[in-house]
Amino acid sequence: MEKSNKILKQILELLAKNEARISSKEITFEGDKSIEKAEREGEEASRKIQSTFDRIHDKLFTVNGILVASFFGLGKFPMDNPIISLWLAVLPISVLCYLIFLEQQQMEIYRHSSQRMNWNLDIDVAKYGRMIGRQNLQSLFAIIATFGLFIYLAIKVITY
């Protein structure tokens, strides 16, 4: 009887160890799923940020194209006393050139991001963060410049 109790005790210990192993595998599996989900969400957020920049830049291109046409038009109208100097059309054209530069920078960010699997985590993650931060400031400057040109044009037309 004592021998069978001892064997039963050993069986219970083995079952408890097995249960602990199964429980730890479940916890590890759930942890891995959570990490994968966080990585997917991070990648999706990054794609959304980049597409947002694309949409903002597209709208800025459109508005600046309209501003170029407006500056040229109002630089010739009326013939005897134009509303603005024709040379001021250089300003929205320069903003358009700046937006082309921003698009090139955006492409560099995409290129860098596409190599994520080969990144040196100490260097490339920080570089990516700096690239995004710089892009934020550059885009903000383009937005402010476009808005400033629009306000200037509106004031000139209103006060003519």
C-alpha cells in the first residue's frame, strides 16, 4: 500500500509538472500573439502615417498649382495696374519645388522602412525616427508657406 501511495504521489507530481509546462506554453503562446499583434498594429500605423503625408502633400500640390495660376493671372490683370507683381509667382513655384523635394524625402523614408528586416536596431530605428520628425517639420513648413501665400493673395484681392 505504501509503495502504491508513493507511485501515486510521483504520478501526481509528474502531472503537476506537465500541467505547469502546458500552462507556461499557453502563456508564451498568448504573449507571442500579443507581440505579433502589436507589431502588425505598429506597421499599419506607420503605413497610415505615410499615406496621410501623401494625401496632405497632394492637396498642397493642388493648392499651390491654383496659387501659381492665380499669381500669374492677377499679375496681368488689370493690364494698366495689376493686382500683384508678376514676379511674385516665383513664390508658389518655389513652394511647388519644395513639395517635390518633400516627395523625394518621403521616398527615402519608404526605402529605409522597406529594409526594416536588415536594420541595425541601435542605429536605424533612431535614423527612422529622425527622418519622420524632420518630415513632420518640413511638411508643417510647406503647409504654413502655402497658407501664407493664400492669405497674402486673398488680402491683395480684397484690398484692391
